[in-house]
Amino acid sequence: MRRYLGWLAIGWLLALCAVALVAYGRPTTTPSLDQRTLSVAAGLQCLVCQGESVAESPSGFAQSVRVLIRKQLAAGRSPDQVRSYLVSKYTDAILLEPSASGLGDLAWLAPPLLVLGGLGLLATLVYDWRRKAGGQGKTSRAEYLERVRHELAAESES
């Protein structure tokens, strides 16, 4: 019975997560025009300020882009259509996240591949260190025992 307690705890945890997802997983209200505008602007990069989104930047460019986003959303365009329009106007440089195609794939795949490569290198180094240490320990112990035997034999002869 004791070995099933872990599985029982995992089952209860999954059940609680499912209840929480059902209870709190759905949005309760539709976002306002301002919230939708900031949501789209948060995914766009200010071309004047380095490293800031259009939603955060106080520059004139960012303000004009926010006004443009607001007008297009009020006209009934979807956030994806607004992003596509801005990309056609300013190229991919306006996107904060790289696209998920072409060279953008490399930007998304590079971090996990680097982590896996680092873990592989670490595992290889640890394996090599253990193998070398194990081999040295056996030879040094054998050498030590041989030296002790030799010293004991030398003392018994004298």
C-alpha cells in the first residue's frame, strides 16, 4: 500500500489542477480596445528605442504606432492583420519575437540546442574524469601495496 501513496498523491494533484483549470482557465470578460491595443503593441519593437516595446516606449514613433494599432482594431481588424500590416510597412524588424520560419527557426532552436550540447559536454567530462580517477586509484593502490610488501620484506631481512 505504501508504494501506491506517491501515485495517489500525483492523481490528487492532477485532479486539483484540472478543477483549477476549469474554474479559472476561461477569460471572464472580453478585453477592451485599450487592452487589445497594448497587447498588440507589447509584441512590437520600437524602432527608435533599443530593446523597448511599442507599448513601453515614450517615443513619438511608438505613440504613432499605438494610435495606428488602435484605429485598425477599432475598424474591426484582427490583431494578426494589424501585425501583418505593420510588418509589411516596417519589415520584420518591428517584431520583438523572431518569426518561426527560415532564419527565425535558428533563433528559437539555438538556446535548447546549446543547453543540450552543454549537458552532453558535462556528462562526457564527468564520465572521463571518473574513468581516469578509477584507473589511477587502482594503480596507485597496487603500487602502494607493493611498496609496503617490499618495505616489510626489507625489515624482516635485517
